[in-house]
Amino acid sequence: MAHKISNDCTACGTCIDECPVEAISPGDIYSIDPSVCSDCGTCAEACPVGAISPA
Ligand code: SF4
Ligand code: SF4
């Protein structure tokens, strides 16, 4: 299991510094590497537009 970032992502960059295992990569839409994500949920709480959800 891993969290996922939806098309609602505005590429604000807030989540990337919140991830304790550095699973998030920048882009037009940010992405989460499912092989690294520990499903902690920290990024989902930090995202201002609610673009991150449990997969
Ligand atoms: S759920 Fe946790 S481990 Fe997974 S990308 Fe978000 S902050 Fe990182
Ligand atoms: S915090 Fe939300 S809107 Fe900002 S880059 Fe991360 S997923 Fe995208």
C-alpha cells in the first residue's frame, strides 16, 4: 500500500519536505514512489488542496 497524488495537485511543493522517507518526487504533478512510501499519511495531512489519498 502507498498513498497517491491525484490530478488536483498544484505542484505547490508542501508535501515533499513532510515525507519522512523521501518518497515524493517533484513534477507538473508530484508523485509518490509506492516502493518507498510507508503509508504514514503525513503528506495527505499537509497537502492544502487534498490531492493526496490512500491508494
Ligand atoms: S504517506 Fe508518508 S511515506 Fe508515503 S509519501 Fe506520504 S509522507 Fe511519504
Ligand atoms: S502538497 Fe499537494 S498540491 Fe502541493 S505538491 Fe504536494 S500533492 Fe501537490
